[in-house]
Amino acid sequence: MTLITIVSFVFFTSLVAVLTWWMTRGSDVDTDEGYFLAGRSLTGVFIAGSLLLTNLSTEQLVGLNGDSFRDGLSVMCWEVVAGISLVILALVFLPRYLKSGIATIPQFLEERFGRSVRALTAAIFIVAYMLILLPFVLFLGANGLNGMLGLDAKFGVSDYQMIWILLVFIATLGGAYAIFGGLRAIAVSDTFNGAGLLVGGLMITFFSLQLIAGSEGGFTDAFAKIQEADPDAFRSLGAADESTHWPTLFTGVLLLNFFYWTTNQQIIQRTFGAKNLAEGQKGVLLAAFFKILAPSILVLPGIAAAYLVLAAEDPQMIETVGRTANGEWDSSRAYGSLVARVLPEWLLGFFAAVVMGSILSTFNSVLNSAATLFSLDVYKQYLNPAATSKQVRYSGQVCSFIVAVLAVIAAPLVFYGRGGVFSFFQGLNGVYFIPLAAVIMIGLFHKTADGRSAMVALITGLVLMVLGTFFSGGEEGWLASIFGNAFHYMGAVFLLLIVLQLAMVAMGIRRDTPYVQQDAKLVDLTPWKPAPYVGGGLVLLCLSVYAFFAV
């Protein structure tokens, strides 16, 4: 790591911080709405930028490229299918959310099902963010930065020790945005970092293909070499031995994508801050377009890294990727190793800063969401109903600090030394995604189901998903023998929970009067007129991408 790397890293990181401060100075962070929802002032560009950067963090950049190192193009399902989910968010879910004027998903569930459902769902979100999402983001961020910059070797410490150091550094810096700046500071910094990530990510893809093609070849030569070495590398439909075998597109993969992009508090909170419905729809559909193109920076580099290690036997890549304790290639180090291999020295600091920005984006967004959930759904509802705005904000800041500390502690304990971490992470997400998705779907589209059926479904779903995730018996266990794949099990549980709620309604466990959504009249609900046509075009683009790479 040379002086120019350090200088470019510090310069870009500082530039984003200064520009964010400049654009958010004077913003309203003294009220609940100003702090948690950016004063409902976000326009389409900032919503799209924040959606993309909250998502395009280390779990995608490092994790998804790590899985494509192992399984090839088929893992693009996590990105391309997201485009369809975002179209559904823009056209179906967002109008309903903005009509209710909610700040959190549990707030909607209280309106629909009652206070007990709100409290339980808020608790589920907070615990899941603290023990699953944030540790994953922090671990892969620290792992990726260490691989890019070779920090453990530079400072003479072990890989494990350097990851701990980076975890504390990232959490401290990210917490400052979330705790003191509120959602608007997060959305603005996300947009700046988003531009850097798109440029930097495309550069990694460009330099990787250039290295594979050689000085005399072009991109087509690089693709031909990869195809020759691994004929299945560019197939969109995964083989039976891959984590995303094509039938999973219609079960667990579809459900996880659907929940993540339409009902996950961490993601859709920035859409709640939309200036109006039209701006919200523009932002969401713009994000959908970029998600469909995202495999160019989130999947292709991992495929290139696999070629360099397995076919070209590049000495630097082989040394830096290394192997896990069970002898497999450490796919979680593939992306960081590739960046260090192909990026010119003078650009390495810039890209490390971009990666840092993407880590901070997800980290501080999740902290802000956790603070929102605790402050509005727990503290103000149960602990101190008469709390002032200052007390509510302070409770959120305390919650953010506690969640950050516990996430730092959990990160290496849960994910260190594990191969295929992205698929493992998605399996953990299913524990709470599936029950919540089933309850929210009934809440939105069924008028007579009540809180009793929602509570039964939540508890039943959590128990079933914990059993399937942690007590499945492994590859030869009961889950594999019955369902064949953990993602199919998720689909079966989701269907069971839907049927369970409908059956309880049929047995007379229902609301006395049908639910009628009230208009809070907080924002203009006039839709963006081209939205249905743009959404339809994006769905066709998704299907076309899959069809093109299917053979």
C-alpha cells in the first residue's frame, strides 16, 4: 500500500463527507419526521441512489462475486429478479404505504392487525439486523478491504486480527452518519458513493476482462476463454449442484427477493421519505433498471477471478485467494484479491474508498432503520408514550449504538472461515423474511384477517424456519430428503402460512368489520403516468436477460 493509495483513499472518503455535510446543512433533524424520513423531501434521484447503495454493499460486491466464483452466472438471480420485485413495489406497494403515511412496516401492521403484531415485528427486525444483516455487511466489508489493500501483511498482524480492527473502524465511522445525520445525510452520501461504486465496479470488470484477453485480444476473446475453460460459466439457469438451481427461482429465491424489495424496513424506508408518489415511483423504477444491469459488476468479476485461479493459475490470485479450513477455495476473498490484482496502484485507494462508502451505506442505513423501529414502535409506544421529539431521537441514537456494538462482536463469530457466505446469509434471512412476508401479504390484500391469525402465523413461521435452518441435518438430513433444497422449504413454509391464516378466517377468527385503509394525506398520491409502461418494459428486460443466457 503506497502513499498515493493512502492519499486517494483519504481524499475520496473526506470529499463524500464534506459534500454530504454541505448539501444537508440546515436540514431538519430536530423532529421525528425530519430525522427518520428526511422530512418526506426525497426526490427520485436520491431515492434510487439510496436504494442501490443500501443494497449494493459488501454482501453483493464481495459476497455475490464470491458465489459467482463458485457457481457462475446463475447467481445473477439475486440481482435480475430484484428488478421485477422493484416494479411491484413501485406499482402496487408504494401507493399503499404512502397513503397510510407510515414510517415503519410495524406501524402499518398495527393499523392492520393491532399493537401486539407491531411490537413483535419490530423486535424481529431489530434482532435480525443486529445478529444477521449487520454482522454480514461488516465482516465481508472488512474481509474485502483487507484483501484489496493487504493490510494484515502491511501491519504484521493475522488476518483475523486485522478483520477485528477494520470492524471497529467501519462501525465507528458509519455510526456517525446514522446517529447524528439522520436519513437525509444517509441518502445524500449514498448517492455520491453510488456514482463512485458504479464507475469503480465497471473498472474492475474492464481490467479483469482485459487481463484475461491479453494485450492482443478484446472482450470477446476473454469471454471465449472463460467459456472454453468452463462451458457452464455463463448459463443463467443453475445446475442441480448449485445453490441457485433454476427451480429455486420460483420458490425461495423469488420470495426472498420479493420480501427484501417490497417489505423490508431497511430498504423501503427511503421510499417512505419520498416527496410524493410520482417521485417515489421514478426512484424505484430507476433503481430497478440498474439492478438488472448490476451483474456486470456483481457477478462477472467473480467469474473472471475463477478463471484466473482455476484455468490460468495466476500465482498472485492463487496466493491471495487461499483456501478455507476444509480445503476449498476461499470465495469470500476472491473479489478483494481480484481488485488488488487488476487495478492500477493509483486507482486502488479510490476504489477502496468506494467500497468503504458502500459498506457504510448499508451499515448506517440499517442502523437508521433499527433506530426508527425502536424509537417509534417500541420506545414511544410502550416505554414512554409521552416522550418529546428530543427523547425519541435520543432513544434511537442509543439503540443505534447498542446494535452497532453487538453487530461488531457477532460478525467474525458468525461468518469467519465460512465458504459460500452469500448463500448462507440468504438462508439466515429466510428465518424472518418468510413469516413476515406471509403476514404482510395477507395484511395488504385480505380485508378480514385479524391480529390473532397474524400472531399465530408469525410464531409458527419463526419456529419452522429456525428448525429448517439450524436443525435440518445437513446435506443428508430430513430437509434435503423431503424438499431437496432449503429454498424449496422456504416456499413450502410461506404457502403453509398463507393457508393457515386463510383457514383461521374461514373458521371465524376474523375482524368484525372489513379493513379499510385511510388516507393520511401527508403526500401527493398522484402517480407517475408512464410508470406502468416503464414497469412493463423492465419486466420484459428481466425475462429477456434470462432467456438470452439460458442456453
